[in-house]
Amino acid sequence: MQYIRLGNSGLQVSKLCLGTMNMGTPDWKPWIFDEQKSGPIVKHALDAGVNFIDLADFYSAGVGEEVVGRILKRLVRREDIVVTTKVGYGTRQGINASGHSRKHIMDSIDASLARLGMDYVDIYMLHFYDLNTPVEEVMGALNDIVRAGKARYIGVSTMLTGQLAKILMACERNGWVKPINMQLQLNCAYREEEREMIPFCRDQGLGVSVFSPLARGLLTGDAQSTRNQTDFFTQQMYADEASFEIARSVQRVARRRGLSNAQIAQAWVLNHPGVDCMLVGADSTAQFDSALAALETRLDEEELYELERNYTPCDVINDYTAGKRILRVARPMRETFSLTEAVA
């Protein structure tokens, strides 16, 4: 396993972070694993050297934290792992049961710690940018949580660059703790964060951890998976022809190298100069091993061109652009792969 220091902090985390959205209860979504099925995956990741675990109170409406918390307690010492959980979407219905009001943040950290069976989380993360709550209220609450010892650090996820700038300015003005990590979506089929967010994070000293390296499964070549057939977000984010062409390019490169589609797509992310950590949401130990292999997989210039040639700009993926994605048109194939296609 490879390890990095996250942003300008002293916190060291594995370059692979275990994503746990698929752990909790299938009562929430049909592709979720229960505790019995989740345990071997968590153990395999820990045995491989992973020390970075990503959760959210939203996953399985809180059951995910309960399940993963129990598994971790059985398998590892608390001080040997870095646990992050997120707040925002909530676990139940109610007027103040979501968002980033001080009330909801304070209620949520206590509820998350109780479900996890822990005294603290290492990184407490905003799941999105709340347009309806003043940024000073949000960041003041997070600062108080760190000062109270309920979180060691704070982080942010899935927002516009200007929104992150507002957060950092509020922290600077008030002398509050600043986020050390930005968690964002990045893969061969979605690269909009390269334009502003990743360079801004680099400039401001935030670590960058990436989720959905396989574009919610599209880049594996398995468009008929249970998740892709039941998760409407996949259709909203990756239903255009450019995304499908990118998936075909991943398959071409994988076929040429004799590797899996997933390993090639993950290698593209892990080789990205703006990425510190990649989240791995594995359904099996074999899927996790694909990410392990991707850590050592290098891509040459022709392979990178083939993986990237179909990409064209699109709307940023966040809560404010759902259903507004633009259609995209690919660039022509280069001779290296057109000849391969002709032979096949």
C-alpha cells in the first residue's frame, strides 16, 4: 500500500480509501450488502494496508455506520484507522433533519458517533454545500465539533469552487479550523473538476480524494448490473453517448493490455497528478484487488489519448444540475486503436 499526507495536514492515509456506500442494509437499496457480506471486504482492505475508511450518515439511513462500526471494532484498533463520515442528507424525514444548520450538524455528529460506537471521527465532512444556511453558521458548528474533540479534522465534498472559497474565507476571518480534504467525483467520463476545483485545492493545501472512479460502474463494461439498473443517478450522470464511447475506449485499452476494464479506469484516476486518494467501493475482494493492481499500473501516451479523446465539457455534477446534463460528441479515433479494431 502507498500512503500520502492529506493536504497540508500531518494526517497520513492510504492512497486507497475504502468506500462503504454499499454496506448497511438492502432494505435501503437492493445493491447494498448486509454485515455478513460486508465483513470480508472490510477485512481484506485492512489486510492490504488500507487505513482510510469513508462513511456517511446517509448511507442505509444510518445503518451503514452501525454495520461498519461493528466490523471495524472487531478487526482493528481505533487509533490505527482514519475514519471519515459525512453530514447533510440526513437519515430521516423532518424539517431540521437534513442540511447544515447548526442544529442538524450538532445532532448528527452525536448520532453518528453513537452508531459507529466511537468517541470521535478523524474527518467530519460536509456532504455538499448548503445554499440555505449561512456559511458562518456551518463552519462555526464544525469548528466547535473539532474543539470538543468529536472530530480531529473537517472536510468537504461535491461543491463549486466558489463555494469552497467562501468556506475558506469564513474560516480565515474567524480563526476557525479549515478543511483538509475535498472529496469529489472524477473518472474518465467526468473530468470537470480538473478545470477549477483541483487546481484550487492544490493552491489552498487541501487533499483531494476521488469517488466513483468507475463512473458508477459504467466503465467496468457491466451496464446491466443491479446497481446500474436500479440507481437513477447513473442515468442522470452517464447516459450520454460520450460516456458510452469513453467506456468503449476503456475496454479497448484493457483488451490491448490484457487487463480488466476496472483496472484501467482506476489506473487513470490513480495516475492523475491532482489526485491523492481514490475511494474503492468493492462488492468483492477480487474487485478490491483490481484497485490494488491499479496502484502499480502505468498508462502510456497512446493509451491516455484513447481514454481521453472522447471527453467533451459537460455540466458539473452536483445537486443543482440534476437533469441538465448536455449531450457530448467524441473526437475521432487515432490509428493505433483503429487498426486494432479493424483486426478484431
